[in-house]
Amino acid sequence: MIPIDNFLVLSSILFAIGMYGVLARRSALLILMSVELMLQAVSINFVAFAVYLSPEVFTGLVFAIFVIVIAAAEVGLALAIVLRLYRNRQTANVDEADALKW
């Protein structure tokens, strides 16, 4: 069996890459992809701790599926917002979308 430390290291690396992407990028699509990386890192943690603590109970797996469903809904909504931003401003740069009034 693979030790839980390996999963935690993988999850923390993914989360750090996602955090860097959110803080350093200016494109709305790249920020959205970085948020998805962070959510998948959380899902890896849920599954790793669920299997490590109690393999016969599926609570961590249920939480991971819940995170995936929420991430899918978030992507749909965020892509609609990014498309509207691009149609109105001809750019997906988040610095251009500083005002809520169009």
C-alpha cells in the first residue's frame, strides 16, 4: 500500500501550483484552470484520508464526488462569465474587468 505521505505531497504540490496560477495570472481562463487544480488537490486529500482512516466507509469518496460536481457547476458558470467578458471587452484579461458597470 502506498503511504499517505505521498498523496499529501502530491496534493500540496498541486494546490501550490494552483495558488500560484491564481495569484500570478491575468487571463480569466488560466485563473479558472488554477482554481480547478486547487479543487482537485482537495479531492485527492479527501480520498487519501478516507482510505487511510476507514477503508470500509465511503464518506471521503462521497465528499470528493461532491467537490467534482461543484467544480463542474463552477466551470459552467465561470465560462459563461468569461465569454460575456470577452464579448463585451474583446479580452479575457481580469485587469480590464475591474468595474462591474459595463
